Amino acid sequence: MAFGRHTPMSVEIRHTHLAVGDLSVHVAEAGDPHGPPYLFLHGWPESWSTWEGVMERAAGTARVIAVDLPGIGGSTGAVPGGSKRLIAAAVHDLVGALGLTGLTLVGHDAGGMVAYSYLRQYADADRVVVMNTVIPGVEPWSEVLRNPYIWHFGFHAVPALPEALVRDRQAEYFAYFYDVLSPAPEKITEESRAAHAAAYGTDAALTAGFDLYRAFPQDARDNAELSAAGPVDTPLLYVRGDGEGGDVTAYAAGLREAGVRNLTTALIPGAGHFAQEEAPGDVWDLIHSFAATTTTT
């Protein structure tokens, strides 16, 4: 089964699978193999193909790599319990296997939680971008948990029940989130929606996706421990769509309180939660500009 879109793109996507410990990770790559590397991590309910529009725009000047998170889409094996700290460790092993240096690590939604954990654990990413997410244990985490409109955090954490109710209804269930969380849901195309639904088409993949939520209490404890270890100076860009809601200054304050000392924030005009699909050109321009202004020597 192919986990991606089926219409031709203007750039070639090269697909491989790499063994990372007990995992097999599906890697989609485009652009110059010798260009500056950008590694993209998707969130829920997404797959690597959420980044295709960004990759298409970036491939002329960079090496762009998107992966399916463990257990989802073309990636097999699982990280026990969905721990972001353990997924970040697997990503770190993947970075080593791919020989990436001068890395810009980009994560959206749950992938942004993984990118944040990577930032706190490892020093081999030159810069990190976190998009459209709250970080477990980092304010405004407690405010988000109290928000009744974020009902799915609790539902997805229930053992076994979400799998039973969503099985064979992935497309319909996922569509609710695309439609509610985007001011222009038509920009998340039917083709893209079908690709994401296919990526969660097995019971194992559904569980891997819901485990991302079941891990939140452990993620919060891990992030508190990582914050207590001291501040971090790796440049971090925190991004939200301006149609998503949430006060970006509150997110910035929480990240600084957690010890992120080199922080930039930005809003994507006209975009909601799925900014990389709603406004891929704007997202790439922002990430590329951030990389250009935080080059280390």
C-alpha cells in the first residue's frame, strides 16, 4: 500500500525504509541530497504526506525529508506507550543513520511535541521548529487541558475505546478535525484526507496514533525533568496559524519559563491548525528564513 498522494508532483519523492532499532521507518525525501537538511515530523491525524506541498517548494534549495511516525503509515514497529521522549530518541537514531548535519528539525502537532523533546535531549539539531501544538507540561498546558473544546484529548486516552469506534470510519472521523480546525478546510484536499486515512488503516496504526495522546501524562513528567536539567540555547521557532486561536504570547511565555532561551514566534496568515497544508508556501518561506537567520558557524 502506498501512503501518499497519487498524482504527479513537480519534484521527485524518493521512498526508502530504514531500520532504527526495532523499528522500520518510512522515509520520503526530495531535493538535493547534498543540500541543507530539513526533517519534517507529522502530527495526528496525518502522515508524512502532509508535508508534500512544503517539500515541493523547498526541494530546489534543500534536502527535505519527511517520515511516518513509528507505527503509522509505512513505518512499522511501535514506541511503547507513545512517549515523545522515546520517539525523539528514535528520530535521533534516524538522524545519525541519514548522516544529517546542520539540521533543521520541524514538527507539527504531536510531531512538534517530539521535536521539542529532541531539542531538550540532543544538541545535534542546529535549529528546531514547533508548529500548531501545546507542549505537555509547558504552559499553557493546564489551560488547554481545562478547555472543554479539547474533548478529544480525553477520549483518545481511553484504552481501546477510540480504536473500536473509529475503526473503518477513519475518513469520517478525521474529517471532523480538518473541517473544524481550519478556516479553509477545502485546502486539505480529498486526496490528502484519503492518504492520511490510509496511513491509519490498520488496528496497529490506530493504536500508535491514539497512544500519542495516552502518553501525555508521561510526556509532561518527562518535560518537567528535562526543564529541571537546565536551559537550552538551540534556536526554536514556534508557529501557529492565526486562524487557529490561542494566544501565541502565552505559548512563548511558557516556553521561556521552561528554559528555552533562544525563541522566535510567528503566525501564518489565514491558516488554521494544518498550516503546512493550508499555506505551504508561507510555511516554507517562514522556515527557510528562520534557518537562514540562525546559521551557525
